[in-house]
Amino acid sequence: MQFDIKKIVRPNIEKLKPYSSAKDEYSGEASVLLDANENSLGSPLTKWYNRYPDPYQKEVKAKLAVIKNIPASQIFLGNGSDEIIDLLFRAFCEPGKDNIIICPPTYPMYEVNANINNIEIKSAPLLPDFQLNVAHIEQLVDPNTKIIWICSPNNPTGNSLDRIDIETILNHFNGIVVVDEAYINFSKQKSFVQSLIDYPNLVVLQTLSKAWGLAGLRVGMCFASEAIVGYLNKVKAPYNISLVAQELVLKALEEVGQVNDMIQHIVDMRIALAEVIASMPHVEKVYPSDTNFLLVKIPNASKLYQYLCTKGIIVRDRSSLPNCADSIRITVGNEQENTLLVDAMAEWIDANF
Ligand SMILES: Cc1ncc(COP(=O)(O)O)c(C=O)c1O
């Protein structure tokens, strides 16, 4: 593998002179801040929200660096991982020229962002057991292939992808391999974060939206080489993580123990819910899950989905995706929500078979 980030980055981004905020240009302790056209009188909420936040979220990254055991310089934060997915396209993929590879069924935002950015999408569908088709992926690679998107554990199938397969791709591909680990905390698999030292072409995405329970704050994490983080910093909006989000994340990161207990509780509920659903008549399959959701195969899944909607219970109908005919994806809820779901499913099965 001969990976050279200078050959991957878009030439205009390499040359880009990024926006430089006042906070970039001055790092001392200032007492009179008349640089950013803020409102010095304060706000009806609190006095301090009148100021722009730290553009590089240094305090948050310092804490994350300890938790994840990685230098802060190798961390990039986005307005959800969704923002980071878009920034990866904008930094590394030339519209109308480059292409990416996805492995459906998978998280739809890789495809959506490719389309927004006018990047060709090549597809190497997962095999029937929902593992990577490495030979197909390697066949699809051409000199304009910039990013291979891998989601593990995968959404919506719930399984972790074979580590050796991912390593094979990392070893053979000269572009960027993104491993999206949004659900890694629910799995027993080892994260790829500690493999960054071996693979300069690896980008690992994680998020505070799932295991950490902070979807509303919109904070996604990217772990990558300093060079890749540098390009993402160049293309991001200056203040992409709000001050409120930075403050609350700092507090949340103090509670690793509580979060680990919550993860265990969700995993226990997932196991129990999978057992109950698998034992229902006519349920064809509850796929093994390393996440906080279950993919369930049942005849007429779309009708079940509609019935659940009438009961105010919203799941995802994934039936139109490759190898997912008649499948719904159910997020593990709290005990009460899980009971309501099971009761409604039982009612529908009774009435329809
Ligand atoms: C695989 C995967 N990646 C990323 C995301 C988006 O995460 P965020 O909330 O950090 O934007 C999701 C959300 O469902 C997801 O399933």
C-alpha cells in the first residue's frame, strides 16, 4: 500500500486559505473582546452565550484524548458524524470526477452525501451473510476511487464486519477507508481507533448520539491522522460545535461509568427483546445484533410497519434494501416502549395470519 494524502486531497483544498477567526489569530488572555462583532452586553439567557465558542473544542478534545487513548491532534469533532461524512467528501472527492465505494445495505448518508457532492457511487453489496465482498470491492477500485465506506457494526443489519476483511482493504487500497463505528459501544468488538498507528489511510467515525445518549447535542467524532484532521479543519465552518454542546459534552464525559452501565442495560434489553420477538409466530428471523437495534424479518413487514404507525409506534421499514426483503429495523427502547412494541406486534400477528 502506497498511501499519499497529497494525492487524495482535492487540489483546491490543498491550496485553500481557510477562514481565520480572531480566536485563531490571538491566543493570549484578553479582557476586552472587540474583534468578532459579538454583543458585549450579554443575552437574555446567560452572559456567556454572547461569545463564539472555541473553534477547535480544545477542552473537549483533551478529555476525549484521555478516554480514547489517542492524541488530541488526531481528533476532529463535527455537528454529528453526518457533518463529518459531508466534510470528507468535500475535502477529498472531486465533483464530477472521483468515485467512492459503498457496501449496501448500509447507512444511507454515504450515498446522499455522494449525490449532494456529485460523486459517482460504486456499490459492492454485502454478501447474503451481511459480510463484505472484498473481491468485489477490489474489482471496483480505479484510480479515481477516493473513499471506501465501511460501517461496522453495520446499520441496518446490526452485525459487525469481519476485522480481517477490513484490514485487507486497508492494506490494499491507496485511498481513504472510513470505518463508521457509530454503534461500537454496544459491541464486544475492538474499535479500530488503536489501529490508526498502523494505517495512515484509516478514518474512524464515532458519535455521542447513540451509546452516550446525546443525539440532540449533535456531536460526532472522527479519529484520523493529523494530516487528515488538518484538511477537515480547513474545510469546516469556523464554529461548528456550539458552546452549549461543548459545555454539556464536557460534563457528560465525566460520567463514563454511568454511560457504561446504561450501555449494559440497553444490551440486556436488546437480548431480551430479540428472544421475545424471535419466539413470536411467523417471525422468520431476528438477526444477531452488535448494536442498539434489531433487524427483524417477517412476512408483510411493510404492513406491520404501517400497523405500528397507527399505534403511534415508529420503526423503520427496511424492506426495499438489498437482502432485506420483508425486514423492519427496531430500536431498543426503554422497558415500557419495548412492551408496547411487543404487544402491538403480537396483536398484528394474531389478526393477520
Ligand atoms: C452508522 C451511522 N453513522 C452515523 C450516524 C449519524 O450519527 P450522528 O448523529 O453523529 O450524525 C448514524 C445515525 O443513525 C448511523 O447509523
